[in-house]
Amino acid sequence: MIFKIIKLILLLFLPTLLFANTNFFQEGVNLFANKKFEQARFKFEQDIVYNPKSELSYLYLSKIFQKLDKINLQEQNLNTVILLNPRNEEAIYSLAKLKLDASDYSKSRELNNKLIGFCDKFCGKSEKLKEEIENLSKK
């Protein structure tokens, strides 16, 4: 009898929970596109509650923190994206740029070399970043 009750509860509420957590991410994307960064941040954080491995939510959070000039939080979220997906080109590129801006040339070079090793969409940006790293590290 108790198993039937549990089964009934799951059948009634599980689809609602699954649908709800997919909406958080899309709502966050829409809010981000409309430059409503604090509201978007909340939606991405809600998505992470239901999907702790949502690399895209962490990536968007890093973009939000970049816009809000919260560099430490931006870096934390980029590191989380790379932890979840070591081949996320946008996260590696963004972190390499962040390290370059902080004058950490060796880390920026290391990240960019990693990116060059497997890049697909960010190859052109990576090559430009390589030149920028070399030019700035010579000064």
C-alpha cells in the first residue's frame, strides 16, 4: 500500500519538477539577453540546485559576474565549468583572458596552449590571444 502511494506521488509531481528545472535555465538565458543580470543570476542558481552539473549555468554565471565586475566569482564559475567539462573552449578562453588581465602570463599561456590543442570554435581567438600574451609578457 505504501509503495502505491509513493508511486502515485512520484507520478504526479516528478513531471512538474522536471519541467520546472528546465525552465530555470531558459528563463535565465532570456533574462541575461535582456540585461537583467541579477534576475538571471537567480535563475541560473536555481537551475544548479536541480542540475548541479549544469556547466552552461555556471558559464552564464561567469558572464554575469564579468558584467558586474566581480572577478573572483567569475573565475570561480569558470573553474567550475572547466572541472565539469575540461574541453569547454569558451570557459578556457575566458579564463585565459582573465589571467592575462591579471598579468598572470604563465597561467594564461598554459590555458591558451591547452585550448590550442583541441580547439574548434575558438581557434582564431586563441591565436590572437597567443600573440597578445607574447606581446604583453615581453614588456
